[in-house]
Amino acid sequence: MTKKKKNIISIIPAFVLIGLAIGVQTKKIYLHTAIGFSAGLLVYLFLKNKNSNS
């Protein structure tokens, strides 16, 4: 079997960009960018924990 690539850190900027895009549309850029960052951080920590257990 091949080793898994450990590139789940790239999920945080993806959530930030999604939050930024939503913020531009709703004119609340900082709020939605912060929400996107926190959601990306939570998903990253969850996936990091899940991958370390298996």
C-alpha cells in the first residue's frame, strides 16, 4: 500500500475562500471570512485526529 499524503492543511484556505465569496455577496466580508476560517480549522482538527487514529 502507498502512504497517504498529508495535505489536509489545504482545507483551511478553501473554507476561508468560500467564506470570503459568501461575504462579498452578502456585504459582510469579515464575518463570513472568520466563520469560514473557524469552520476550516475545526474540519482540519477533526480530520487530523481521525487520520492519526487509523
